[in-house]
Amino acid sequence: MKTAIHPEYRYVIFNDLASGEKILTRTTANSEKTAEWEDGNTYPVIDVEISAASHPFYTGKQRIMDTAGRVERFNARFKGFGGKK
């Protein structure tokens, strides 16, 4: 392996903005924002919009869409389209 061409691999706190859960892991990403972790050390913090802690696929909490309103609008829009001749 060539030396001095790879990014630094360091500990970073990922902060899930949706659920508030924080995860300490290693990555090459960096951030100017820092926070103190449970072990007393200070690490860079990367805010993420969604993670496994808040994603509907992993939590099982799906958002219900207004499908009835969409179907009614579609039917009203194309009511006379493709009629019998």
C-alpha cells in the first residue's frame, strides 16, 4: 500500500436528528462540530437526517399516505377517458 494517500480513519459520533439517538463509530468523514461521548473523550459529530433508529423499514412504523384522496382525484380526472365507442 502507498503511504500518505489514504484519508484518516477516526472515531465520529453520528447524531440521528429524527430520533435523537447517537452512535459512536469509525469513519473517514470529518466535522467541525464536536461533542463529548460517554467515555469522556471529545469526538467530531455528524448530524444525519435518518438512520436505522428512525427509518420506517427498521422501526416498523410506516407513515400512512392519503391513498383514498389520490385515487378519487385520479378517477375524477380520467372519468371519461377510454370510454366505449
